[in-house]
Amino acid sequence: MLLPAVNLMMCRFAVARRCIHTTGLAAKSQSGRYKITPRGDRPLTYEMANPPYQIAHRKAWNSWNTSNLEGELRPSQTMLEDDFVRRFMTGTWHGLVLSEVIIKRQHNHIRIAAIISRSVPARKMYFLIGYCEELLSYWLQCPVTLELQTTDGRKDVIFKYI
């Protein structure tokens, strides 16, 4: 009597495992691109407007990286440091960073570029530049230089609308 009950339970588990699972089609050609809006009112910066396959041609100067040289940090440590630098910059320059923060590592020197709003007084801007360079140099144990450009407003950063 015990044997048919075990077979019945095994059949139930077998039926439960034979379900059909479907997923949507992965549109790999859409990764890294922005959808075009019907009204064409989505603003894109220059960094956002370039599709991934154009990175090597149009944005190569933004991707200079020496972290794969002998004796340098592992790529995972570099990624964590870059994320820390981006968060530190957007937090220090709160609401003033209008573009992406670009980090250029060249040998033992880190250059950080961004476009910020001109609404800050010059005295405060110079203080924040010195503050960021000094703290990041201390934490990252290498010289850090900020290359900031100012602009009047957010509309000056827009490259195109889609």
C-alpha cells in the first residue's frame, strides 16, 4: 500500500516540474540607447547621445586607463574608487554638476572633469576645488586634479533632443 502512494507523490512533483517558462525577447541592440519619445522632448548630453558602439571612436579620450599595468590596482578596486569619486563629487558640488563626472587615470595621476553651474561665487568655487583635490589626493594616495568648466544653465549642456 505504501508503494502506490510514493508513486503518486512522485508524479505530482514531476508534473509540477514540467511547466513552461517563457521570457520576453532580449533586445540586445537596444542596450545603452535611449528610447525616442513621441514628442522628441527628451534632452541628451553629449555623453548620453553617443551609442555604445561609438565609444572607441568618439569618446576614446574619456577612457584612458592605466589600471591594467603591472603593480596597479585590480579592475574591481578601480571601479570602486571611481564610484566613490563620482559620489563624492556629486555630494560636494550638490546640485551643481550638470554633466557626467569623467575620471581619467594617467599613470599615477587622476584627472577629474565635469561641467558645473556658474551660480556659485568664485570664492566658494575655489574653496571646493581645493577641498576636493586635497581630500581625494589623501584618500587615493596620488595627485588629483579637477578640470571643471562652468556654464550658465542646464540648457547649455543639452546636445540634442530625442
